[in-house]
Amino acid sequence: MRFGIFYEHQLPRPWGPDDEYQLLQDALEQVELADRLGIDYLWEVEHHFLEEYSHSSAPEVFLAAASQRTERIRLGHGIVQLPQQFNHTARVAERAATLDLLSNGRVELGTGEASSEAELGGFGVDRATKRAQWLEAIDVLARMMVEEPFGGVDGRHLHMPPRNVVPKPRQKPHPPLWVACSRKETIHLAAEKGIGALSFSFVNPDEAKHWVDDYYATLASEACVPAGFDVNANLAVVLPFMCHPDEQTAIDRGLDGGHFFGFSLLHYYAFGQHRPGVTNIWEEFLEKRAMFGFDRTIAGNVGDHLGATVERNGIGALRGAVGTPDQVRELLSAYEAVGVDQVIFVAQAGRNRHDHICESLELFAREVLPDFAERADEADAARRERLAPAVDAALARREPARRGVDHVIGAALQV
């Protein structure tokens, strides 16, 4: 199993004049450290207008900076929003290819459609068509990174004449493709499209097993018609994270951050009544957290087995991977056992401190990571071998890339 670190660039109120500057500088230091420690992936979101929850509106800039301060860690867009009002598909292809060249082929290209009203309304994206826009754009995006020249598209939402979209990425045929998933239905769709599933729901290993089983069964079936020109068979889950030799210290350092992550997400995507520039989500969190499953007295009980949630008398509360190295190892082994390919840690959350995050990563890398790293290459190779016939069959079902200029000239003559 592989591991990643995840960034929303959370910044609870109140804000000082240098807070956003320091937030980004600290994050780059954490990424450098993760690269040295052997963490496999960095994932960076794209969100707009989501105060406190996410100040990451230009992930391509942050990832470019990270590419020059690291050597091996994979640089993941988690995710680029593909509806046209957010990002024209050609610009996504150009930026991803440039980052891939700058990083010597380390880009992981996650995509999605957005779902918060703050973002959709801010950019004028029609909620009713956003899935259709993503489906159209993901196919065109792959073609733009492969075809020379791109043969053009006259779709329902995207119209573009033939152009050679340059530069082309270093990875061939293109960087691995992923999609953001919050429900089992979207994970099923990821398998149908032959792309990696980035699950941003906090699920326990038992629930994750159902997702893994369906994902790989679908990917191996005739329902899989790849969105790209290669298949990226990967399923990742996200967990709050803080590791310390003393469990109570881990809880004190990391639980509130993980809870604020979940609460602020629900604020924008479910129950929040947000007034831009006015609403203080951190204050609401402190007042209402227990009402929404973020009860510190339940999740902060020393001696519990770790998991996405813990329960007391039928009431659940988020815990994640907040605990000692032994507890974290036990939890991760459960995810590995059900076939999860990657666990992504959310450590930069709420008011979690930079020095605590760095200490936690160092402890994890020293005492937990080696147990999994020694099996990761073998597991990846076994998965590729097991899926090779299904992947070949799936790629045969995908319409091939258009090569050369003959099809472009033909299309022009028909017009």
C-alpha cells in the first residue's frame, strides 16, 4: 500500500496579515520533508471561495513550486475542476503537461466536477449539467495530451477546432487519470472509466472493502471503457492523521483538526448558511461540533481501536488515524487487507501546528512506513499482472487517438 499527504490549505478564523503566506510556506516545508521520508504522493485540491475550509484556489502554482523542492514524490491534482467555466480543457492539458515536464514525469491528474453552491454559483456552472461536462471534458483532455494535432471537438458543452495542444507531457501516453469520489456510485463510475478513485469520504475498512470489490470487479468487466489511453487501477481513501508515541498527545494535537476538516466540509456541502466574509466557521465548529458527529468525548477516548469513526451507544464520531504508531499500523493493515491501494493523510487541518505535523510524519516514516513500503512494489507488480488481460480488453474498447493531419483536413473539407 502507498501513502500520500493531502492539502486543502485550511485556515480557520481569525486571520492575521501574514497567515496565508505562512500557511503556504509551512506546506512546502512539509512536502519537502515527506519527499525525503519516502511518502509516495502529494495531493492538492482546487477550491474557490471556501473560506477557512480551503485556501487552495491555484493548485497548479503550488504543485509547480513543490516540483522544484522535491525529487521523487508524486504530484497529484486532487482535483482539477473540469466544467468549462472553471477551467477550459485545453488549459488543463497545457498546465498538466508543463508540470509533468518540470517534475520529470511525476504528475497524477485527478479531475472532478465540483458540488458546492459557493463554487458552482460563483462561476455560473449549471448543477444539472456538471456531470455531463466532466464526462465530455475527461475524454477530450486525454485526446489533447496524445493527439498531434488534437482533432477538435464539437460537443454539447465543449467546442474547439483542431489545434496542436502543446507541450505534451513527459509520461506517455499521459499522466495517470483519477476522479474525486464521495459515494460508491462515483467509485463505480471511476472503474467504468478505467481511472483511479480518490475517495474523499472517511470510510472504515469494512465499508472500504465493498468499494474495493465493486471497483475491481467493474474494471475487469466489459463495462470498463477507459476515459484515457491507459488504465489507472487505483483506489485511495483519505483519513485524518496525527501520530505520537503517547496516544493522548496525538489526540490533543490532531483530533480537533480532523474534526474541523469534516465540519467545515459539511458546512459548505450540506448544512451551512454561509455569508462571504462574515461567517466564522471555526466559532460555529466549537459551538456545534457534537451535533454533527464530531464529539470529542466520543472520538477522544484513549485506548480505542482506530478507524474512520468510533461509536459510543450508537453515536458515531470521527477519529481516523490519530494515535500511536502501533494503533496507526493496525488501522492501516486493515485497509491493506481489504485491498485499498493508497491511504492519504489529512494532517494540515484546522489549527494543527506545523511542527506537530512534521514530527508526526517523521515518526510515521520511522516506525510504520517501512512495514508497508517493503511490500508496495511487489503488490503493484502483482496487481498489474493480474489486471493485464482486463486492461488490454478495456483499451481495445476505447476509440483510438487520431493520428496525423489527414483526419483534420478531412474534417475541414466536410465543413
